[in-house]
Amino acid sequence: MKYEDLYLAYLVYFNRDQDFFECHEVLEELWLHRDRDPLYKGLLQVAVGLYHFRNSNLIGGIKMLHSAADQLEHYPPLTLGIELGVLVEQVRSYAKKLEGFQNSPFPYYDLTITIVDPELQLAVEAAAGIIKPNNPQRRGPERRRNAKAQHAEDKD
């Protein structure tokens, strides 16, 4: 199966860099290109939920993670070369913990998307060799070219 370059970039930014703002940037572009496909919206919302919590926006994190799980639970457990079912379980658990954060605070922690398709794993590894990490990571929108143009620039 051929995977979209923006999806590969999303997985690199998510798993390697935990750069959830950039995850949003690249996957939003793919989501729009794919006629607002709910699958991509759910994956995008996972990153946005983690981004919000990491930046002390508890309510935003809860809302995004619940919405992500609601979007993604309708797909097979193995979708787009990843363990989507496991991700949904982790996202639901994270959202539930966040709901009780005021009474039981815990430190932020990242999630990892498990890749099960060997072809996807190889493609992500190749993309990781091309995509430069954003150091420091962006904390908000900036005026710049679209994510696809940035991704192409990263390859140079």
C-alpha cells in the first residue's frame, strides 16, 4: 500500500518528535485534501489533545481526546498500517485520567502510535531521515507556506 507523504510526516512528528503542533499542521492539510475524512480528523485530534494538555489546557485536552476516540472507534483495529484499536484505548484512558486531573494530577506523558505494516515502517523510517525536527517546537500558528511546502523544504 502506498501511504501519503503527509501521513508519513504525521507519524514521524508524532512518534519521533512528539511535535503535536506540527502533527496538526501536516494532517490538517491531508484531512482537507481527503474531503474532511473523519479518520484523519480523529488522528489529528489525538495530536491536538496531547498538545493542549502538554500546554496546560486541560479542558481542550479532554475535549479533543474524547472527540478523537469517538471519531476513531468506528474503524477496524488495524487501519492505515497502525494499531488503531490500541490507540483508541490509550486515548480513552488518557481522557478519563484528565477528567480526574484536579483530584489526581499526573505528569504529562506522550503516546506512541504502533506501526504494524512493515511497508509503512520502512516508509516512516525513510521519511524520518529526511524530515528535520523543529527545534524549538512551534507553540502556535505562524504565517508560513502550507505544510506540504514545508515538508518539501525539509527534504532539501
